[in-house]
Amino acid sequence: QVQLVESGGGLVQPGGSLRLSCAGAGFTLSTYIMSWYRQAPGKERELVASISVSGGTTTYAGSVKGRFTISRDNAKNTVFLQMNSLKYEDTAVYYCHAPSRNYWGQGTQVTVSA
């Protein structure tokens, strides 16, 4: 059974940092473009960042550019999202996504609150 398993979410104060991980189970994500999405309460799911197979090309939503970094460790079959300088508006459920296969993880909650 194919799974994308996210971890690393939690409660953090404004200005803090979190690192999300997405591990493939039954799925070799190292051969696919991978993305992170997020969905805040009452809002549509939005693309946060994407990374090429090699990791050499990354793209970001304007709202997170300069604060978030997507990376991957293909040897560990894992994709990461390093989130720095977190803001209240970053509060959302974050999802890992393999676009070409339309695989989604279960999501991990990130809450930014004082």
C-alpha cells in the first residue's frame, strides 16, 4: 500500500521554526517531483513549494519565499520542508503530494500561536 507519511508539525510561537518530513512507504518518491501543500481553516488548499527529482530546482509560493526551504534526501526516500520565521497566517494542515501520481499524505497540523 502506497503511503506518504508526514511528521514534524506542532505548535510554535511566531518567529519560530519547524521542519516537516514526508517519507514514502511502498513508494519510491525519489523518482518523482514532490510538493508541499497547505490548507488553512475555511480556505482552499494551496501549493507551498515543489522540488525536482534531483533537488536542483525548487519553487515557492510568494507568501513563503525566503522563509521556507524544500529539500529532499533521495537515499532516505524523504522530502523536507524547513519553515523559519513562522507567522500566524502559516497555521494550516500541511500535506505532502506526489503530483504525477496524485498521492497525498494524511497531513500534519502546524499551529503558530503565542
